[in-house]
Amino acid sequence: MFTGLVQAIGRLERSPAGVRVRTDLGPLALGDSVAVDGVCLTVAELFADGFRADVSEETLGRSTLAERAAGGGWVNLEPALRLVDRLGGHLVSGHVDGLGEITAIQRQQDSWRLEVAWQDPAYGRYVCEKASVALDGISLTVAGCEADGSRFWIAVIPTTWSGTTLAGRRVGETVNLEADLLAKYTERLLRPAGSAVPEATLSSAWLAEHGWG
């Protein structure tokens, strides 16, 4: 489990077995979990300048790791949350839901406006104004979104902009997205057994009938 608060930036490379991350993240041990651009990986080998992690074809196919590693790209890093740590961001599992495309970057007076579109619009149902979203492992707050949530925008403060890989991202680039865990679990719990379309059953009347009104 992670918080989405990036602790370091590293350089990602392909290795004969998985990927290698060059970083000064700090003390790590074999078996530790590290979020690499929002993807939870396990430390399989340690080096003086970083670590190696095994990566399945499933993970490579559902995230940007293969693309980043092929070009020696920069990635956001966060070690796993400890029970004594402060939860300064939001609960992030490190399991990427889908990919998004940066559609606009706008410099504003005291921040940057970053607009992102889900490649699969169905994930938009987990997005609403002021919701949390993890973008390349960074905990961010949705400033606004289209009605279906498939396109949303965030306001990025200077500290986050300069302390993560966001400053190097460009319009048209692909990013890893993880929707808020609470939204996904709530949908699952409220969905009637056998129903594949929660939107068709979840309504104000249904909520009132089940004690939410």
C-alpha cells in the first residue's frame, strides 16, 4: 500500500530479467515493495545505485513501464507505506487500472492545469470533482471533469510539479492511472449479485430504500 507521495525520481531501464531502476531512494531490502510510476514492484536484486525488479508481461502490457524503460525514462518512486507513517495523500494500491493521455498542459499563475483522458472511458465513472486519482503514482485531486468522468483536469502546485516527473511530461504522452480505491470498493459492495452494470441499479430511490436517504 502507498500514499501517492513521491519520495524520489529514478531512471528506468530494461534488464535481462525485468527492469532496473537507478535511484538514490534510500535503504531498501530484498522483497521490499516500491511503486514505480504507480506500479507496485518487488525488489529482486540490490545495487549500489538502485535495484532490479521482476516484471510480468501482464504488467508491461497494462502500464507505461515498457515504454519508459525502452527509452531510459524518468519515473516516480515511493516505498511501501508503514503503519506508523502519515497518510498524507490517499490510499494507493499500486495496481494500475488503465492508461490515460495528457491532452492539455496549461501554465497558470501559481499552478499548472493538467488535462487527462482515460483511454477506456468506462473508468470515468470513478472520477468526480475533488476525488483522488493516482497519476504515475502521484496522489492528485480532481479539480473538474466532464459529466462521464472520461476526461478530467487537475491543478498541480509547484512543489508537486518540480518534485515529480510531471515537469517533463508533454501533451500526447501516456500515463498510468489508478482510480480511488474507495470508489471501486463502494461500487462493488452496492452492486446487486450478478449485475454487471451498477449504474442501472444505483439511484436515489435505491439508496433511500437501503437506509442512505
